[in-house]
Amino acid sequence: MSIKKYYGNWGGSFIPEVLHETFKELSKAFEQVRNDPAFWQEYLRLMSTYSCRPTPLTHAENLTKHFGGAQIYIKREDLNHTGAHKLNNVMGQGLLVKRMGKTRVIAETGAGQHGVATATMAAKFGLDCTIYMGEEDVLRQRPNVFWMEKMGATVIPVRDGSRTLKDAINESFRDWVTNMDTTHYALGTACGPAPFPEMVSWFQSIIGVEAAEQILHQHGGLPARIYACVGGGSNSLGIFQRFLEEEKTELIGVEAGGLGLDSGQHASRLCGNDASAGVAQGYKTMFLQNSDGQMLDTHSVSAGLDYIGVSPILADLWEKKRVRFAAATDSEVMQALDLTMKKEGIIPALESAHAFVQAFKEVGALSAEDAVIINMSGRGDKDIFTIAHAFDDPSWKQFIIERGRQYSR
Ligand SMILES: Cc1ncc(COP(=O)(O)O)c(C=O)c1O
């Protein structure tokens, strides 16, 4: 099977001349492994012994009772090693890097989950590792920065632009152009120039393959709907791909509605009216940009959804109306998080909680015979500072003040 560059009107590979050979080498290596069933077996072995695959599918009985409609199932990517789906992609790319004989990896990160996953992979495979992270995200996700550094990675805060994910991606490309002989850029989502969208989605497809088998076994039929949050698109495509041909399963991508779609302070590209077609960061998709093609500042309570572009594969599925898109606001996310913690004892990442919001709005209208799956892309421990601040928790505030005092003594 050869690698697709375009998905309908979207995708492509708009890269500087100097990177052509590197992309050719990467595409060739990816094509070889994708056509080699032994590679997928090696990948499955690694993920089941080093990570926690297959991750469980949990029947959320209390939430189901609470809403009184469809049976709610949660795909537990939070139980994957490092606490999110990000490791699926990174370990796959790690195996590829070993085959290509490179010695250094770089990556961008927003929520820090992809950075932690990449630092983990680099430690396991003995690679040098540099992570680029917007300065704003360094502040929001300090615990993840700590762990990346402790695993031996160098974390470089990016001070350009809005100091978030798009700026970290730009900086990673700059690094790659100067170090391509030794370095692989382990892009963390299904965006960027070909072959990244296809390669990242392929490694993430493990989520949907497992989920299909699990729901058939546990519920006795395919789900009526699947909900997943959408940053760049890797966890959503990871679960959606297996179900694309299952016409009875509706697929719903949930973007960051931030302070509301009318506020201009959100990161919704396929839902709402603020995005338009454009080419940036090496690919064509719907971008949040102004009429001069300058990227807009985005806003979301979750660092991992705070991005201007979206996977070209999702843009195509949106245009073909195979995936429906919705947006969840910051405050809706906090309510869904609160309810999920109290009813199920599960703490979703702020990113994942966007998918919960939309599912909670809709399950009541479905029948008890139906099942829905919410893809819980990651766990919320990393978000403790943001969540405690949003809940205005007084004892947590006191704890932080005390800690601050201890350090300034
Ligand atoms: C836990 C979690 N979920 C979702 C995302 C969004 O990325 P994607 O759309 O590629 O799954 C991120 C990104 O950092 C993340 O950390």
C-alpha cells in the first residue's frame, strides 16, 4: 500500500527543498514497515509488554444511570503508559527511528503528554531527545516538564508568537532542517506534511481496533456513536478509523469551544465559522487565520486542543460529512470533569473531557439498547493546577502558598 499525500482537497507536503531527501527517506521507511506484518507484531508486542495495551473499555454504569439513555462506555487511554494515547504513536515512530539508524529525536508538545511520551521512548531506546514547548504551555503543564527533564530530555521553552503549540511546531521544523542527518522529528499528531498524518493515524489505529473487539464482546453490537476530542486529530482518528465503514456508527469530533464560538477565544476549526482553508506548517487544512493568512491566537483551557490547524484526514471526513463536529466550552468541560470524577472515580484529562461534554448532551435521547463510546485520550493528573484553580479550591491554594513559602526560605 503506498502513502497517500492528499485526502480530498486537504493535506500535501509543502516543505523546504532542504528537507526533501529526509521526507523521502521517512516515507520509504514507513511504507516498508506498513507492508511488513512482522513490524505490526513487533509493535503489538512492545505495547503489550512495555505499555498497558490493550487498554480496557469501561462500562460507566453510574453515568449511564444518571443520564438514563444509551449505555456509556469509556475507552481508557489514560491507562496507557505515561497516561495518554500519545505513547502509541511515539513507540511506533521509535521502532522506525531504530530502523533508520538515527540517534536523536525532537518533538513539539502542547499538553506535555506527547513530550513525556517522546522522552520516555528516547530513554527506552537510548536516543538523545529535545522537546520544544510554548512558554505558555510550560507554565500550564509544569509537572510534565519536570518528568521530561528527569528522563533526560532537554526542554526548550518557545517564546515566539502565542507561545503555544503552533510555535513549538515551527521551532521543531527549524531544528530538523539543521540536524536532519542525525535527527528524527517525532510529530505528535495527525497533522503536518505527508507522511505524518497517515503515519501517526496508523500507529493510533490500535485504539479503534481494540475498541471494536471490546464493544462487540461486552455490549454485543457496534456502538451507535463514538465521541473523541480533537486537537490535531490523533486520538480521534485512532478510534474512528476502524469504524469508518460501519455506517450505523456515528462519529463525533469535539473541538475546544474555549469561551464560546462567538467570543473569538476558542480553537474550533471545523465547528463554527472562524477557520478557512490555507497552507501552513507544511500542509493544507482549515486554519484559524485572518484574511492575510496570519494565524490567529487560539484559546482553550486544555493545552492539547489549543491549536490553529487540524488533521487533513479529518478535514476530508468533515467535508464528506462522515464525522460530525461539535465544540465544548471551558466551563462545560469543568462540569463534565466534576461529574465523571464523582460518578465513576475517573479523572479525564481536560482535553478528553471535551468528548464527555458532547456525549453527556446527547446520550439521554438514545435508547438503553444503544451504546456509545467516549475515547478518554488521557488522564487528568497533569491538569491538577488548572483544575484546582478553576474549582477555586481553598485548601489547594493554601497548600501552594505554603510550598511557595518553603521554597523562598
Ligand atoms: C490527553 C490528550 N488528549 C488529546 C490531545 C489532543 O491531541 P490529538 O487531537 O492529536 O489527539 C492531547 C494533546 O496533547 C492530549 O494530551
